[in-house]
Amino acid sequence: MRRNIFILISIILTLSLMDNIEASSGRVPREEKEGVGSPQVSREAAPSKKEAVRSLSKERQKKLETKRLQKEKELLQKKKKALNNTEWDIEIVPIGRKGRKTKDTLIFKDMKVFSKNLKNKRFSPTNYSLHLNQDGTLVWETMQTNQDGKIVFWRGEITPDMRFMRGIITFPDEEKNKDFSFKSTAKRILAP
């Protein structure tokens, strides 16, 4: 009797070992082929190797994208800080029509921007928005209003090294917009 029990246990262990070997090789275990034995987890429930790789790849892409966005955010904060407390001499030229060049000074202070010429015309300092282009160019935009209800739109681009600025100024008018381009001629750092 002992011998029969030993043989039975040996057979069960051998069959179990064979099923484990088949499962690890990717083949369908004998019970699934024959429909014998306890129910098995279906192969469809487990992700395939390709799906697992895609899943890992998506997770990796998410991590890389999160890291890229964090670096971009840090760079934007660094450039925002570098722009604050600066003064830029600019040269302004009409776009698409004749006119003389004029000079002005843009001042970025306390996270606001204003033009010396427009301040004399009662335009108040205003907040501005910033974003980075993929090449590292810093773009700022704002809209200024004065006490008479007149509006001016500014859009400027600053080179990645923060040394040169150019942009567009638009004065909306009842008849037509008056557009000007500007470029910096000098930059100074102001005391905070």
C-alpha cells in the first residue's frame, strides 16, 4: 500500500512539474488541452509580451514627458526671474506703411511691464503672460489700457540667451489697426 501511495505521489508531482514547464515555455498546459482538472486562468487575461512592453513603454513615456514638463517649468521660472527688473531700449518701426522710427523703453518690474512713452499717455503698467517655444525663445504678451479706454497689444520674443528682444505692437483703431515692429537696442538690469 505504501508503495502504491509513493507511486501515485510521484506521478502527481511529475505531471505538475510538466505543466509548470509547459506554462513557462508558453505552451498550453495539458489540462487546458484536454479540459481535465481544475479550471485554469485563461491566457487572454494575462497580457502578452507585446502588451507588457507597450505598457512599460507608455509608462516610460509618461515619466519622460513629466520630467520634460518639469524641466520646462523650471526653465520658464528661471527666465521669468531673469526678465524681472530689466529695462530694454527699443526701436519702433511702422509695419506696411511709411513712418519714422521712434525710440522707447520697456520696463519689466514687479512682474509687470510698461512703456515709458505710453506711461506718458496714461497707460498703466500691466501683468504679462509668458511661455517658452521649443527652441528656448521666451514669448511675452500683454494688453495695456489707459484711462481713456484706448488699448495696446504687445507681443515680444526674447532670444534663449535673454540678450535680444523683438516683437509687435498693435494699436486697435476704429478705422484700422496700426501695427509696429520693435527690436531691442540695449538692455539693463535694474536694482530690485
